[in-house]
Amino acid sequence: MQTKQSSKTQLSGAELLINSLSKQQVSLIFGYPGGTILPQYDAMYRKHFKNILVRHEQAAAHAAEGFAKSTGKTGVVLVTSGPGATNAITGITDAMRDSVPMVVFTGQVGTKLIGTDAFQEADVLSLTKSITKRNYQIRSVDEIESTVADAFETANSGRRGPVVVDLPKNVMSEKIEIDETKPVTNQPATPQMSAESADNLHAIIQALKHASKPLMIAGGGVVAAQASPEFIEFAHQHQIPVVSSLLGLGVLPNADPLFMGMAGMHGSYAANMALHKCDLLINIGCRFEDRLATNTKRFAPNAEVAHIDIDPKEIGKIIETKYQVVADAKDALDQMLTYDTTADTHAEWVTENQQRKAQHPYHYRKQDGAIKPQQLIEKVGALTEGKAYVVTDVGQHQMWAAQFYPYSFPRQLVTSGGLGTMGFGLPAAIGTQFAHPDQPIILFTGDGSLQMTSEEMDVLSAYHLNVKVILLNNGTLGMVRQWQDLFYDERRSQTVFHEQPDFQKLAQAYGLENYLLDPHGNWEQQLQQALSSEHSALIEVPIPKLEAVEPMITPGQSNDHMIGVD
């Protein structure tokens, strides 16, 4: 009788960790080595596991975000203990706010040294408790496989988010005998819809039959659930106008006749007026946060509100909600599409919104001898045929990119939403490029944001990436300066850069192609040449210092009170 051969083998904790990542279909991680994670880096070296060497741990987290935001896959980070872990905290917080699936492995001193204030020790569990879905500290080598599997399941279940796994150095060096054929059984869990939520879904359909001015909001939850096709089908089936949040851009193509634009503080006139005038508001996967619901007492004042969200804590938190549905966006839309579709086509309401959109588009005034940022972004949109992955930093350029680039598919815009992190852009563009290696990536950044993580330009050269860094340079912290002009009598305290680096020489120092667009010359030809290159490039664009983002809802005003409307 033939006996089955044993498949057991002896591995170190670090080797077992890398094996566990492979079982989760992880193909690369973003990291930076250090003393407490030498066993992991040695294991990666011997197993030829791909590590993207960033130049700062914050960048590792943002790069993992870019990878995750543009694919829906889990971003993975490995950083050392102490300052390595604390440097990653901004990126972890950013991922938490934007519901980004990410697993961050932090080095830690040996278990016998924990709590002794050892060299490069930090209490990672306490530091990350409020900014993660869950955090772990592995105390024994036999916990590694199950903890890694649970970490990935947690990051991807329900409302997605970051998870931290703290790895004491001695545990990574311990040996264990394992069965390498043992399958991975974890699967992300999708919460089952309750009977109450199912009843409320049906009630939304009944309300829709009686509504004369319905409106849908597309939020980041639709993107996370990969529910864009179902969302589009439902909107067209019932002829319902649609607005989006910043993170919901791309759920409907900008060119879709039902899409009225991004809503909120710097949203379109058509989108904000649709919010103000609707009588039934169906919010799918969007938080009613302060940049959208700028005045909660006068938000959608004529509407019954329905809110479909996978996170029950978001429903009713800000805006009183009549129809509450706790569900994954795709599951909810699949169910809604099965209901009786006999309903008014809302033709008059659709036409009214389309007319507003045509009469009051995003606008700007061209200026001789100047490159307007809006004009530049429109040109980039035309040259890329609206098909590029667009990454932004945070500031005026972020809003201009949201307004003027012609988005056409989900996950096309990679940006920092809830936390609004300057310095996010360049490392996130790197992560997006690794996720989509055959496509050029467009990064819109500002002279303030770029200098927060400019060291990552070295990564562009080291890995021969194709990221076009479009630097909109106005010599100021533009968004803060705009608020100072509006609300602080133009007292521009610490927002004007009187001295700046030579960005062209900086790009050259990092081995990048560099372009300085000439406002008085043929800058469009320069731009086309730069975008046609197969290499990373810094494209510096001098823009008017006092250019403002418009329209704008000033603090405390309702969505129908906008300044800067043409």
C-alpha cells in the first residue's frame, strides 16, 4: 500500500510570514527595512519576493493606498519598529478615513523587551487602535498563519479599512514545522441584509413611484462594492439624475446625460441645485460629511432621504434618514433591480437638471500670457482621451482635477478624501503605477504638496516608472490662501512661498525628464511632447497666484448658496 508522503517543512517565522502573504495572492509589498524586520527582508531576499523600496515609511502607506484604491486589492506595507511605524501612521489614518483595504506589518522589539523602552520601541497597538479596523501583535510563531489570514479577511470585510500586525523580532526568527499544502480557507464576509433593510429597499422603490424629483448620490461605497454597472442600470431604468461625492467620481462617466457632477463645497451648480430641489434622495455608499452636507439643517430640505451603506454607524449619523438600509451597495442594487420597474420617467425633472448643467458648467476665464490650471487639466484630459488614471495631492489642484478632468470609469481618480493629506499624491501615483504597469499615470500636485514627499521621485527613476508629475506652481498654499482672502481680509499669514527650490534642477537630480511650460509660448505643444514620453517626467506649470476654486459653498451655507457661479 502506497503511503502519502509528508509535506511538512521547517520554516522561520519570517519565512512563514512570506508564505502566508503568497497564499493571500500578494505579489508585492511597499516597505523600508530596519533592524527589527531584518528576518523578513532576509526571507524576501531568499524567496525572491517583490518589495518596492520607498524612501520614507509614510510613502509606503500612501503607495499601498494607491495600489488598493486603483484596483480594489489589498495594499501591503512592511516597516520597522519605532519611527518606522510612527512614520506610517498618517497613511494608515488616511486609509481608515477612505475605507481602503490595507495590511500594515510593523516591526517590534523582542517580546522580552516590550515595555522596557528598548531602542526603537513604540507601543504600536496603542498608537493604531483608533485608526485601524483591528490591530494584532503576534507573540508566537504558531499564530502567524491564522493572524495573517484573519488580518486580510478583516481588511476586506464589511466596510473596508486598514489592519496593523505587529511583529516582535524574536518571533520572526523562531522555527516551526508546517504543512505547506494546508489550504487557506478565509474569505471576506459580506453581511447578510436584515429583513428590516430588505423591507426598506422595497419601500424605496414604492417611494420612487410617487416621487417627481428623485436624485441618487454615488459614493465611494459603490466603487468599493464594484457596483457601478448596477448603479448605472438602475439610474437609467428609472431615469434618475445622479450626483457624486469626490470618491464617487467615475461611477457614472462624466458624459452620461444623467450625471450632474460632483456635489458639495466645490461641486457643480447643477449637482448642488439638484440636491436642494429633489424630493427623494437615494444615497448609496456615501457619507453625509461636512464637505457634502454643508448645512445639515437645510440639506435637501424637500426630500425624503434613503441611505444605503454597509456601515450602520453612518446611517442617520448626520442627516435624518427615513429609509435605512444596511447592505453592500452591489447586493442592494441587485435586489432593487428585481422589483417592479413601472414608474414615471421623470422626464421634466431630468430636463430641468440637464438645462442647469448646460447653462452653468464649471467655468474659468482665459488670460493672455497665462496658463489657467483649469485649462491645463482640460488639455490633459483631451490628450489622454479621458482614459488615464489620475492621482492628486490635496489643495486647489485636487478640486480643479475633480472638476475638469473627464472621468469615465470607477477607480480612475486616486485621491485623499476624508483626511485630505498633502504629500499623498506622489507615493500614491507610484502605487497606482505598480498596479497598472502598462499605463501612464497622471499626477496633479502643487508646490506645497510635492515638497512633503518629493524624495519619492527617486523611486520613479529607480524602478523606471511612467508617472507624469504635473506641478501646478502658484508659489502659495493656494487653498489656504484662498480662505485667508475670503475670511481673513487677505492676511496671507505663512501661505506664500517667497523662496522655492528650482524644481527643474530637482527633477534632474533625481534623473527625471523635466519640462517648464511657457505661458507666453506654445505650452500645449510642450505638454503634448511631455505626455508622449515613455518615462517619468516633472512638468512644471506656472499658474496665476490668485486663481481660486469656484464655485464654492462658504461655511455654514446650504447647497443652493454658491459663490463664483457663472
